[in-house]
Amino acid sequence: MFDKILKKNSEKNKNLNDIAGSHIGKIYQLSQDMVDGRAKAKVGDSFWLVESKNENLKKGDKVKVTGVIDGVILEVEKYEKK
């Protein structure tokens, strides 16, 4: 019984002390055009550096966080509502 509870809580809190990792899967809006694969996105009350292989992203585009680079850069891809 406790195994199930511990497993459920560990999955739920796996990014508890990983602030950048806690953004994986979330959607944000670019606050500037992508230049050389990088831009900034408004995340809460601050701005985070984001990186994408798609350099054609523009200010206002919605992006989904897919990973973290070096613990401080959010890896993103263009978000298209399905």
C-alpha cells in the first residue's frame, strides 16, 4: 500500500527542486523574435531564455517546453493546438 503512495508522490514531485524542469510540458508565449535559435519567453513574472531548432518563430508565437538545456535554458517547439 505504501509503495503505491510513495511511487505516486515521487512521480508527482520529480521536478520539485528543479525549477527549469518543472516547466516541461507547459505552454508560453515568446516575447521576442527567435534569433539564432534563441529568444525569451515570459514565464510567470520573469523572462526565461528559450531555444528551438525552428528559427522562424516570432514574437507572440506559443511554444511548448520540451526539455531543459544546461539547467537554465528551456528547450521549446512551436505549439499548435490539436
